[in-house]
Amino acid sequence: MAFADPDITSDFVLPSNVTGSPVDGNFFTFTSTRALVSAQPPPNFKVTKASMAEFPALNGQSVSLAVLQFPAGTTNPPHTHPRSAELLFLLDGSLEVGFVDTTNKLFSQTLKAGDMFVFPKGLVHFQYNADAQKPALAVSAFGSANAGTVSLPVTLFTTSIDDMILAKAFKTDVATIQALKAGLAPKP
């Protein structure tokens, strides 16, 4: 059985905390991406999401978006979206992208500005700006108002999975697992 956003029986869904004043065009307008226009690239990879968590008007609409900013040499680490495919449109720069299917085959490509690439729903994928000088800018569209993101490094090495289990799974030792965890720990 495939999972998808539920069908709604009205034109749109109002959050439960919206009462009193009538809904107007402001409810259907998302302005948080304005700050990205003509802005300097951030020092680290940055995602600006417009999912139903940030933009409640998307609830029930089966669509969301993210703007991905890649300073030179940065990556969006391997991750999955359990509830949606991702359609990435590269606006500026170049990106190395790829996904791994359920037979462990890698499908990769070098994208240039104006290219699009689709990452099938639920499959592990990544993006990498290999250019050491120039940033890259992309927009990703999702077929869910809440596509979800499971970052493999974060999920595996910053949760409470026992070090011994991870060491056995990765055929390494506990010291290596602890070094990986230390590298992913939040900086004070």
C-alpha cells in the first residue's frame, strides 16, 4: 500500500488555532524565502523549507518546496524522504547528485544550471557542490505537504543506537564509531 497525503473534502484546511477573523490572501502567502533573493551565500549548506510546518496553507495540498543553498564544496548528506519523491531544479552553479535504488545501484549525474533531476520516493540520495569556488542554488519540489527527511549520518550517529551495534553493522570498531559521533556532535 502506498502512503500519500490524505485527500481533503474542502478547498483548503485551516489550522485549529485560526478562529475569528476571515482568511485572506495572507494565509496563502509564504514570505520567508524573500530573504534569499540577492542574499550572500551562507557559510554552510542551508535548506529553507516551505512544508506544512512552516506554511500551514499547504496542509492537504500534497505539495511543498525547499530552497537549497550550497556554498563551494558543501554537501547535502545522504538522506531520504519517506513520503515523497523530490524534483530538484538547479538555478545556479553545478551539483553532483545521485540516488541508490533497492538493488544498490547508484544513479548519478553532474547537473548544470537549468537542469532538473528526480529522486524517487524513499530512496537514499545526496547532492554535492564539487566546485571549490562557486556556490550553487537549487529548488526542490515535493509531492507531499510533509515529505519528511531522514538524514543518514544524523539518524545513525547522533541517536542512541549502541556503539557496538553500529560497529558490527559497519564492520569496524567502537573507537571509529565514537569518532564519527564526535564529528557530528553539535558544536558549542
